[in-house]
Amino acid sequence: RNRKERGKKQRECSNVKISVVKTTTPRVKPDQNNLGFGRFFTDHMFIMDYAEDLGWHDARIIPYGPFPMDPACAVMHYGQAVFEGMKAYRSPEGKILLFRPEQNMARLNRSNQRMSIPQFDEDFALQAITQLVALDRDWIPEAPGTALYLRPFVFATDSVLGVRASSTYRFMVILSPVGPYYQEGLNPVSIWVEPHYIRAVRGGTGYAKAAGNYAGSLLAQKNAQAKGYSQVLWLDGLERKYVEEVGAMNVFFNIGGVLITPDLGDSILPGITRDSVLTLLRSWDIPTEERDLEVAEIFRAHAEGRLVEAFGCGTAAVISPIGRLGWKDQAIEIGGGKIGAISQRLYDTVTGIQTGRLEDPFGWVLELDN
């Protein structure tokens, strides 16, 4: 939607009551220059529950903190859980901005559908998130490269053992002031092409942002780090030769001036940053291709001098240049181990739009009311 339509829907949703209980013991805010990622949390959180006879109900913002959970809680036994990652930014003028948040709500509902979780009203959920962010607005950091990370998530809450979809669920949102996702920041990272383990297969849950997808990636990630690499490049689950994702990001390769990214299927997460990158590249008249890409083609392109640059992209890191790629007994350096020109331009443009430092010609940014 454009900004006018989003504003209209938010005004309509504002008639739905969200109860608010403010904290009486505010937390100490962390040093903005030493945030790390996902280590600190704000004063409040949003909760909404689901029951078959009531639907989604009891929407509330309360002080951040633990809550009781039955040992038989379904999510701990059968893994019915999905989540999203979003960010709020403070512009140079002090405005609070969200980047394409309606896309996150739509993707969360697609994840819900795949995991047999009831759909929610996306406009109402976004209204709740903006209200929560506005309440904890003083937690939004201002230091360069920082943001307020938003984590909406949904999980099953039935206290019954048995392999079936739960009949009750909880929708929550927590907030965390963060710095760069990778310690390397915008410096190129090293990537290991995983030869054995797979992230997803066709017909599976790869396109959903399901918690189990990430649990299944941890062993390969640990093995890659033992080899001296920062992240894993996943291959397809059938032939083990086509590139899919890198770590928790979509991936692009600049081969001979053409930016190539794997075509979306149901084994690849449809990244919102990925879509933004493609939109920007096309607006700059830079050739792009969405297609199957063999890892062997990447190594051939390097040998022929046609592999110009490579990068991952996602909400957490925005743009993460790839400087080294390892596969089997080979290791190649990409772009002299430095960030490529297009990668740098994309990072500057996306972050510039996100933080209000650059014009937003696409209507991507949602500005919160003061």
C-alpha cells in the first residue's frame, strides 16, 4: 500500500482497544556504542492470544518480563513457531521510521499459514507494533549503524501432548536496541559452501520464517566457523549444486555486470531486503537475473575474471559483502576482499532511505505519529 492507504487503515484499527500497563521500574539503557545484537530489551512488550472460540483477543502492552509456561506447552514439543525481524530508525530530524513493515506482517501471515497457525489482522498487528514502538521510543539508538530491532513472533500454547495443530496461540512483540549484526560490520565476510547438510527442500518450510528452520542450520554454522568461515552458503536439497541462501540472508552475485540471485521457490525465504535490492537495481538500469545458479558457475566465473562482487542481504545486516568463498578444497577471494561498488551503493541507499537521510521514492517508509 502507499502511505495514504496505510494511514487510513491504521486510523480504522485505532478503534480497537489495546490495553496498556506501563512499567514502574524502567530498565537502564545500554551504551549505544556497545549494543551488540539482541542482547538488550526495552521496557514493554505486546501480547495477544488466540483461542478457537474467541479468535485473536486480549491485545495488550505490558512491562517486559518472563511469563509462566506449562511443561507440556505445544511449542516446546512440536515446534509450531514463526517470527519476523523488523527495525525502527530515528531520522536526523528525530522522526521514527519503519521500513516496509506491512511486508513483514504479510510474510508472517504466510508463515502462519504454512505452519497451520491462524491468520491475524495485519493492519491491527501493525497498529499494535507502532503503538509499542512509540511507547518505547526513547530506546531507539541514534549512533551510526544502530537501530531498534523489532521481533514479532507467534507460537503454539496448548498444554496437551499429541502431534496436531494447537488450538491456542500467542502473538508477541519484543524490542531490542542493536548495533551491526556481524562483528565485521560492512567489511566482507567469509562464507563456506555447505556440502552435506541442507536448509530446506521443495515442499518444505523454507519459504516460511519458521523457528525450526534456524535450529536445523546451527550444526552446519558451527562447523563452518570451525573452518574459519563466518557463515554458510546453502545449496538446494535435491541436487546439492544450486545456490539458495547464505546464512539468514538472500544472496546476490555480480557476474560480468549482471546481478544474479536465486529464483524464489518454496525452499527460499522471500526477503524484503532482497525485493528492495532488486527494485533499486532495476531503477538504476543495472541488469538483474532471478534464476538457478550453480556454485560451480560462480567458481568458473571467478577463474575467468568475471566474478566482480557478491553480498548477502537481510533485515539484520542490510548488506553483507562476501570477500571469501570456500567450497570443497577450493577457496576464492572476491573483489580483492573489499566491498564492491554496487554493494556499497546499495547499503548507502537502503540505509539512507530507512533512516530518512535520503528521499524515499518508493513509499517504503512508514513515519510514526508524534
